[in-house]
Amino acid sequence: MAMSKVLEIESALRQLPAQDQWEVARWLLDALEERTGTAAKGQNGGSVPALPDYAARRRQIFGDKVLPNMVLVSRSEERW
């Protein structure tokens, strides 16, 4: 009986030991990388994308105002 449905394949993979699951995952990622010609980790070769500069954006919007940490403010107002 051939495993033609995704659920059957998923069920069979879950029955494998963890080490074998990782081997299947690595094989699948390598196969996808070969097929598409891109790294499965990302289009830019697996490097971490540059994150936005949130501090600069906050300064652009609010200027040099000091904003309160609302988490600390709400915790100080709660009754324990």
C-alpha cells in the first residue's frame, strides 16, 4: 500500500524515532534546495535579515521624549 496522502506520511513520520525524523527532515531540505536552487533557510543564503531600527523610528515619531515602561507602571498599580 503506497502512502499517497499527506496525513498518512505524517503519521508514519511521527512513529519514527527522533533521530530518524531529523534525517528525513535534512534529506527533504536538501532535496528542496537542489530543486529550487535556493537555500531552504532563506533566499539570502541563510543569513539573518537586518532588523528594523526601532529606537530610530521611536525617536523619529516622538523625538527625545522619555516614554514610561507601561508594563512596570501597570505592575506597580496592581494589588498583589
